[in-house]
Amino acid sequence: MEALCQFFAIYGSLVNFIGINALLALSLYLTMAAGQLSLGSAAFAGIGGYTAGILTMKLGVPFLLSVAAGSILSGLVGLIIGLPVLRLRGVFLAIATLSFGEVVRIAVLNLDITGGAQGLVGIPNLTKTWGIYLALAVAGYTIARLRHSRIGWCFESIREDETAASAMGINTTYYKTLSFVLGAILAGFAGGLYAHLNYIITPREFGFSVAVDLLIFNIVGGIRVWYGPVLGAVLLTALPEILRGTGVTAGPIRMALNGLILLLVILFLPNGLVSIFGRTGQEREKAPVDAVPEEG
């Protein structure tokens, strides 16, 4: 017990950040499950984080209610943004959602209620490690169950061939928007938990570099199964600390190191690190013909 306490005293912050990053990686995975390359998860995390922090710190709203409110607001913004931008595909969608993230960052910088460039200071530290990992377990279980549901099969059909999915009677606009909104809600929830970890949050913590990191987590871990992004988040979040233990300071070269890992994975493990442990999503069973009934 004493050894465990010592471990958390030294690495407690790292353990918490791994859990938060894993939740954020899953939020992007939900959007990519329907074939949508979005880079907006960091912005939705910022919306959820600032909303939860403001409600708790300035209005005295209970912690869980403030985090829930931040998640709901992120989902509503995701719905409003998703309806027009999901008409785009591929890199154009990525650019549009990245631009949305920049709009959110500029808005946060210029609003008095968010603290501007100095950030929101004085947020009570209410997030617990067990709460983060309970949320991660629930999210992972829900996403795993979703994969074998009608919604999951529709997501996969759209990802594989949107035109064919539409011809089969699947409402592609509805399901793409659903994946986008679900990802926004989870990102907002993770942002709310993060806001109550550090006493302070600033705009740079939800900026471009974070959006890119989340994409790297998914690609490195593997996007064919739900635990791939979690694996990528664990590895790449812990890597700087592992290197520090060997006497190497990874801070100045972190982005280059992540890029090198990404390149190696693409070249030698196209399905991500999960392919090391066995079958990937490409080898899993496919939906039977009647698994995705036509919609009226």
C-alpha cells in the first residue's frame, strides 16, 4: 500500500493525463468510426472544460452537473457545426474542423469570462483518478457494444463506402452527424474532467497541437478497434516520462519523436499497434446483409 501511495505521489499527474488523453482519443475515434476525419475534438474539449470550470468556480454549480453541462453544450455545438461541415469529406473536413478549433481559441482569448490569454484560474481540483478511469471504462464498454449494434454497422458501412451505404437505404447524413455529436459530447466530458485537475486552464491546452496529437494517438494505436486509440494515448503520453527516466529530455523533440513513431507505424504496422496483439478490425466478421435494414 505504501509503495502504491509513493507511485501516485510521483506519477499521479501522469496517470491522470493518460486517462484524459485516452478519453479524448476515443472521442475522435467515434467520429472516425463513420469515416469522418475531424480535428475538432480539442475544440470541443475546450468548450466542455471552460463551461464546467466557469459553472463550478463562478456559479457554484456541483462538479458533476457542471461537467455534464459542458458535455451537453459541446454536443449542441457539435450538432450545429456538424450539419454544414459534414457535407465535406477527407482533408476538406479536417481543415474545416481545424478552422472551427481556431475560432474557439480566438473566442476564448477575447472573452473576459474565460480569463483571456491568462486562462481560467482558480478552478477547484475535484477530478479524481478513479473517476477518470471509471469514465474511460464506461466509454470503452459503450463503444465496444456500439460496434456490434445497428448504429455500429451503419458507421462501418459509411466508412467503407458512403455511396454504397446510401444506396442501401442508410441515412448517411444522420449517422455521420450522430458520430460527430457523440464524439463532441465525449470530448466535452473529458475537457470538464481536465479543467478540474489543474486549478487553471488556458487556450493553448486545446489548440492545434492537441488536435494533431489526438489524430496521432488514433493512427499509432489503430483505428479499426476501439482500444487502439487508448493504446496510442497510453504510449505517447507516457513516452516523455519514460525517456526522462533514461536521462533524455523529450520536451523539445516531442513532436518530432511522435512524427517518427507515426511514420514507423504507417510503414511497418499499417493497422496500428493493436495488430501486434492479434486480429484487427479488417479481419473481424462483417455485418450480415440483413444487419443494416433499410430505412423508411
